[in-house]
Amino acid sequence: MKKLSLLCLFPLFAFSGNLQQLLTLAEQNKHVESSRYELEAAKEKEYATKSGYMPSLSFGANQTYNQEESMLSPEKSRTGAATLSFTIYDGGKREALFSQQEALVKSATFSLASVQNNVSLNVIYYYFNYISTLASKESTLQKMEQLEAERYRLEKYLSVGSATADELQKIISSIEQTKVDLLTLDNTLNNISNTLEYLTGKEVSVEAGSSVRLQETQSSDDAKRFDIQALEESVQSAKAEAEAAKAPHLPTIKIEDTYSRFKYDYANPLWNSDADHQNTVQLSMQWKIFDFGSTSASVQAAQKNYLAKSSDLAYEKQKAKASYKSAQNSYKTALAKIDAAKARLSASEMTYELVKKKFQQGIVNNVTYLDALTDKFNARSQLQTALNEVEYQKAVLLYEMGKEIKGAIQ
């Protein structure tokens, strides 16, 4: 039976790793990768926006053939020009767009951190769930060993008439039910393993021994979850967008310096000129006076979008506050469960030893014995589950306080 226990507990996966290694793998999954690309895209968009307001240099050239020549229209002409252009003022749109893009980059940064923390929390949940289920399986296997030993003892007693057939049959029935319980636990372990596989992107086996470090002095008074910080930056982006929408109400001032070289070929030699280049500096102003309310409507839409995001942020903050309080209560409850589980295990072990002696002496029936045996191993499993639940609740608290979970694994 000990050999069977070892075989049943042997890892079924290719990559063996502790919790820290599993979290490292999970940070490379496609969901996190998608958030990384979104952050890179936001940074590129910010660079493009700011670069778009830097002085721009453009070149152009053309060659013209005219069927009817005049003094202003030579028969053939070639022109090349270089233009340096810079927008001096655009109604505050430039500053608003810069603020918007900076906020979007910050939002994407916090969103990436939030996704990583969410993935870490999921991995931690399934990790400790796996450890608890594995402990339940080990306890069930130990229970099976006890039942098999008792079956062997009763079979010997039955052969000499010291036990009845119904007593043996009840033990056999318990053995068969225990086999079903083992199959159920195996199925649970397989399901958890499948979930860890898509979270990490690899087939993995779970190594026990990891824990979560939580300092009791840590507070969430000033800390915010990463997703809340991402929403705050999104609100700032919407605010800047509303400011940018007002820009068309104000003038746009631009300066351009164009240097051109040209060659005019006249069929009439009297119209030929020695001039072949020109430099032109132009200061221009454009101001939209009337657009049937299009700009005003755009401003209203942007402001409504800002108000919508602000309301959503306020709602999510209240929700996060409630979640943090729930996490605190769950953590305290999990700690209390450990004390209760320890007391139950101590009582069940004492009860089992007493009932076992009485059962072997024929003082109590096998129903009482089986109840005591089941309670003993259930208490062991309950204690391990309570210990693992505390570790998971620590991770939940760290998540609600806006702390990086991975850094707290030991």
C-alpha cells in the first residue's frame, strides 16, 4: 500500500516548480503579453503625438510642360523646394494631447501591473488548492491503509467464527467508497493542473513548501489597487481629451520657411531670367468662425465621456473599499479556522484511538469505528486546507492593498 501511495502521489507533469517559478511562467502567458503590447502601443502613440508637433521638414519637386507659353507660363519648368514648418499655437490642443498621451501611458502601465497581479492571484489560488487536495488524497490513502488492515483482521476472525460476515462487508463497502473518493480527488487534481497549464503556458507539477509573506503593519490607507490607478489615469486622459476638443474655438498660428530652386525654359529668349532660387517665410493664422455647432458638440461629447469615466472611477473605488474589508474579514476567519481545525484533529485522534481499542475488543460496532476513522482523516485534511486558505487570503489582502503579490512569495 505504501508503494501505491507513492505512485498515486507521483507528479504527472513535465515541468516541476514551486510557487515563485509558477508565477514567473505565468507572467509570460498570452494575456500578460497582450497587456505588454498595449503598453508599448501607448508609448509609441505618445512619441508619435509629441514628434508630430516638432518642426517638420518636407521636400517637393515638379516638372511642368505648357502647350501655350506666356511670360508667366514657360514652355518647360523644373522646381524643387524644401519647407520647414512649425505650429506656434493651436488653441491649447498640443498641451492637452501631450497630457492625454502621458495619462494613457500611465494607465497602460498600471493595467499591465493589474493583469500581472490578477494572474498571480489566480495561480496562487490554484496552487494552494492543489496542495490542499493533495493533502486530502494523502489522508484518504492513509485511511485506505487502515481499512485494508482492518479488513485483513476481520477476514481472519471470520474464518474462526470470531466475527460476522456483515461486519466484514461494511468494511469492504467503506473500502470501495474510499476508492471512489480517490478517483474524485484525482479528477480534481487533473482539473487544477489543466487550469495551471493555461495560466502558465506549460505542463507543470506543483512543489509544496511556498508561502506568502504578509507584514501585519501593512495598511491600505494610502495604497490603491493597480486597476484603480489605471482608471484614475484613464479619467485624466478623458479630461485632457475634453480640453483638446475646445481647441478649434481658438486660432491656429503656423510659420513656414520655404527655400526653392527653379529653372524656366522659354521658347522666347526675351522672357528668360537669371533668377533660379527663392526663400519665402510665411506666417499664417487660421480661425474657424462657424461650423454649425460641430466643435461645441464635440466638446460636450468629450466632457460627458469624462463625467462617465469619473463616475465609473468613484463606483470602482467604493467597490474596492468593500472588497478590502471583505478580504480582512476572510483573513481573520481563515486564522480562526486553523485553531478550530487543530482542536478538532486533536480530539478526533484521541477519539479514534479509544474507539479502535473498543472495536477490536467487540465493545463498539464497526459503524462507530468507521465514523471515528473518517472523522480523524477528515480533520487532518481540514487542518491542511485551513493552513493553505490562510496563505491564499494573505495574497488577496496584498492584492486589495495594491501590492505586488509576486514579491511577497517565499
